[in-house]
Amino acid sequence: MRAANALTQRFAREHPADAARVLEPFPAEMATALLQALGPALAARVLEHMLQGPAADCMARLPANEAATVLGKMSPAAAARVLRITGKRLSDGLLGLSPAPVRRAIQQRLRYPKRSVGALMRPDVLLLRDELTVSDAIKRLESADERAVACELYVVNGERRLAGVLGATDLFATDRRESVRSLMSRDVPTLSTQATLAAVESLPAWSRLRTLPVTDAEQLVVGVLHYRDVQEALATQQDARRDQDVAGSLHLAEQGWIGLAALLELILDALLRGTRQP
């Protein structure tokens, strides 16, 4: 049993998307048992790749504190996708058990429509005042939470409205007495929180920028959208439309996972029966 558990852990760690697809057709009780055996971090990775329905069923069967821990280890966007269909009572309960930063990040995404820029954007973003010197900007950059530092640095004016953009490397390649205003490019397209991901996927700006700023109705910067996040979200959306005949659609034979899928089922059965193998 120990060897089987080790193999299951490795499978989930190295191929979380495949593990998710293997688990989806199983009864929720069995899938939940394996997720518990994986531990919160790996369970979160697998749940991020599962369709919302099966993922929500598993979340509902986990003990509340354990479910909240798993939720906190998921990306906020993935967590919001699952909570949208768990029901308000469970959703509110799990958010109430979550640390404040996790709760705020997920709630921010739940405020916006599904598959919208607002639901996927990252609200933690480092903004630089245009009057800062390069030296001061570098200090801000070095002291900032790494989660707030995007590929591009966005500059705002005295009214906190978007003024321009520059690359982080630009700061280190110029005179530190210069102002940020003198370095920034003013050609910056912005995204609305209400725009759909499908509408922004093919914007020409993605050819030169890996992130784009998101603004609210008052043109204040409220977050950034990463192109990689858009691609992953749209890929997940396409996966959700796949044929419900999982065995046929997953092409497990081509991927060489048929034997491992059978092993997972045996492990799940053993976990539920509480048996132990030498």
C-alpha cells in the first residue's frame, strides 16, 4: 500500500491535469478519499484542473477546515470557479474559515461575471507614481511583495490614473536620478473589468506586453491581466466542453495511463475499506 500511495503522489504531482481527468468519472466519495490522501497542496493542484462539478462535489465532502485549507492553496481564480457552484451556504462557510487575504482574493473574483477580465485579473499590482525618481522606484520594487510585481511596471499620475508603462529592467539600465515619467511609454491599452476573455484574447498588445492593466469605471487601475492566465482559462473552458465519455476523450491509452488509472481505482477502494497491504 505504501508503494501504491507513493506512485499516486508522484502521478498527481507530475501530471495533475491527468490525475484530475482520471478522478472525474469516479464517485465523489472515492475521489475525495484520494484527494485527502494526497494532502492539501497536491489536492489543490488536482482540483484546479478538475471540471467545476466534480471539484465542487469533492469540496463539499471534505471536512470544513480541511476544505478551507485546500481552497487557500488553490489559485484564487480556480477557487472562485469551484465556489460559484458549491452553493452559498458552503461557499460562505469556507470563505469564513479562510485567512483574510485568501478570502479577499477569492471574493474579488466572485464579484465579476464568469470568464470576465475582472474575474481573472490579479488585484495585487505594484503601481509607481510618475514623479518618483528611478532610485526611489527601485527601492519600491525591491521591497514589494513578489506577487504584486508583474512583467511590466505600471505608472500612475497624481490622480492615480494610468499614465504609462515600463519594464523592470529599464529601471536598472538608466541614471537613477532620472524620473520614472521620463522612461515610461504612454502607449498603454487598458482593459475593462467587464470585458470577456474571448474578446481580449487576440488583442495586438499581447505581442509586446505579457500583462495588461485593468481599470474600473473611474479609470483607476484595479489589477493586471496576465496573458498566460487568459490562455489557461480558455483552455480550461475548452476542456469543460469535452465529451462526457471520459475514457474516450482523455486518450489515456495514448498517454500510457490506463494501467495507472486502474491502480488508482484499487488504491481508492482500499482507502475507503480501510485495508492495509504489506
